Amino acid sequence: MKLLIHIGVPKTGSTAIQAHLGLNSGWFTERDIAIPATGYSEGYGHVLLFEDQTNDHLERLQRELDDLERGGARQAVISWEGLNTFNISQLKNIKRHLGRRRVEVLAYLREQSEVVQSGYLQAIKQRRQRRSLADFNNTARIITPPHIDYASLLSRYAGVFGRETIRGRIYERELLAGQNIVLDFLEAIGVEADENFILAPNEQNMSLDVGSAFVLNVMDAFFSDQEERDDLVDLLLCHIARDGPDEKYFLNESSVDLIRRHFEISNARVLQDFVETDPGRDTLFAYKKSTWTAAADLSALGARKLGFLSGKNGYRSWRGQALASGELQVIASPVLGWSTPEPEGLWTRGELSHLRFRLCPTRVSIHARRLVLRLEGHYFANNESSRVLVPGQVEQRLELNGHAIEIPLDTFDDYGCIDICLGHDSPTTPKSLGMNNDERELAYFLRGASYTVEP
């Protein structure tokens, strides 16, 4: 049985490949291709297998591979892009645990100026960065990091596993099978997608655009709450998914030229020793497109992105955690037909009240179909139920304490925003009942709210 080790490199569709390995595990099994369970984490590939410092996972992998081979598997596939950073001693440790097993190493290679820029836009999506966009241009040390020297990378693997085991494939859309990284990966392992193969339509692991990165450069200088940052990133990604990126590149032309000159000799060696291409190809990458920014002023991109964000400030992000007392203003503010918070919660005010919030679409499972909203509270005076109007749905009459509000996820807009209208039949003032001098028209007192996202 052959063991194929997919090592990335970064920003070459590794997340999409790993997602489809999990999504189609049964399909692969039917074709005698095994995806070992040892060290596998859904959506992250075999990260746990190689981050384990004790070698326990590698030893368990040996036993699992033996079992898979006895079961009839002709090939096993392991994938983790972090392997491209391993040094020779780490690679020798892997080889030692694999014994005499036949190994093939698969690496996708992307033009370095694209990796530098796409890598930064991916990194700033995940967490704050020490460097800003402005730090990159014409700073050789930053834009020519050693981990994208592909000759050095593949030579390390060749020195441990043998040059004949290395397969480099160029990550350029026109060279990929079906112009799709997943279909190209299938070709690389010797199979072809059919009607039973699940090919996810959505882009996996989307990166931010330059305007979004500029906004985060500014915001990160003042704010430190990671959860709120994640919510902001989610909204920016929704904007990109809906309207497309404003700009993919932030390096100027001279910086791109510097990168290409720096790796010229290394790339020529890779083309000669590790990649099978058409005989007429004389450079590793085609360099057909301009991978430098067309924007004269990156701050202008940031300003436009801030303009978009200001238009969404009426919807607060909410992850479904239980809200109580003053926290309820996240979804029920005074401008939406609610009174100011009291120690126990807040009252509706008048005939109409709105619940308005935003979920984070990029964190919702692809299997989810509905949001189930649960409210806790009590009615006042003669009010016993409410009219509930969800956009695009038939109006319902519900007793809010006894019935959850089920909302199809396709009811939310492209940014995950929704506005739920609650209608009250008999808003009543406490003063009219002789209770006190309160002249507010009350119907329902909200004490708590939460939601779950379900299949």
C-alpha cells in the first residue's frame, strides 16, 4: 500500500482538499483509498498526527496503516500543510515510524509573490499581526521568507524519502484539472470524480481583501477583544462573498520584481528536479498576470470598507449565548420598540417591537438549516400572545414563553442579519390600571433570550 503525504504548501487549496477528504470519506473507501483516522481533525487534516511531541500518534498510525492494508486499501492519504515547515530531523522521525512503507510526497507550489500577499491576508483574518500592510513593500527580509524557497523545501524531503518520491504540481488555475484544486488532487492520486463525489460549491478558507486588512490594521491598534474581532472579520468576509474582493494585492511592482529575482535560481532548480511540465515550459511559474496592486492609495480601500461597516451598525453580532438584563439590548434596543433595561429585563413599548441581530455565517455548519430562538418572560394585563413576523415567512401568533421561534437560515440576509417584528394586541399602561404613574404602553416583559442553530 502506498502512503501519499500531502504537504501543502500554504495558500494552495489545502483546506479545500482536507474538507473534501472528510466530506467524501465513504467515496474514497469504495475506491480502496483510506483516509487514516489517527491524528485527523475535520477541516484541519492530520494536524494532530504531526503536532504530537510524544510520537504516540505516529506509532498508532503504523498500526492503523497495517490494518488498512490487510483490509484491502491500496493507498492511504495524509494531508497537513504545516509539514512544509518541518526540518530534516523531524522528517527523519516520520520516516523512522513509517518503516519500509512506500511513500509519495505531494506538494502544490504557488508563485511566491502571491503566497506572501495571500498568506498575510489569511494570517490577519485569524489574529492581529505585528506588521501592517505598509511594512511589506521593498523590505526584502519580510517578503522573501525561507519557507517559500521551494528548492530548499523539496530537497529536505528528497534527502529523507528519496528524490523519486517527490511530486511537485504547479498551483495555477489553468494547469489544474477542471481548473479546480480538489479535482486536480483527485487526478494526482489516480481517481476521477463522478456523480457520487460531493464537490462543495463554496470557497473554502476565504481570505480577506486588502481593504479589510487595512481596517483591521487600524482597529487592532485600539482594540483587543478577540471575540469581537472575530465577529468583525465574519462581517467583512460576508461582504467579500457577496460583492467580491476590492483588491487581492498590496505589494507594489518593484517588490514583486524583488521576490521573483530572489527565487529565480531556486525555482529553476525545482522545475528541473521535481516538477513534470510541458517540454516547452522554461520557468516554474508563467508570470502571466500582474500580482501587484492596482490601487494608488490603500487607505482609500479602507475608507470604503469602513463606509460599508457603518451601514451595518444597527445589527449587533450575537452567537446565541443566553442574554439577560442589560445584555438584552444586543437584540432589543429602545429604538426598536423596547424600554430601557431594568434589573430583571426590559418591557416592550407600544404596539410593535423588533428583535434585530446578526449571526456569523462563516461559523455556521454547512449542515445547519434553521435557527431556533427561545425567549423567556411574561405578558402584562390582557396580553397573552404576540404576532411574530419573520421576513419572507407567514405571520404566526405565538405565546412567546411556550413556543420557540423557528427561523430558516435562508431568511437571513447575505450578511447574517435579521429583523423579527413582534406585534402586541393590547399594550396597556400601568397608570390606566391604577397601579402607579407609569404611562408606558406595556405588553411583554423579556427576561432572557438564546438560540441554537440546528439541522
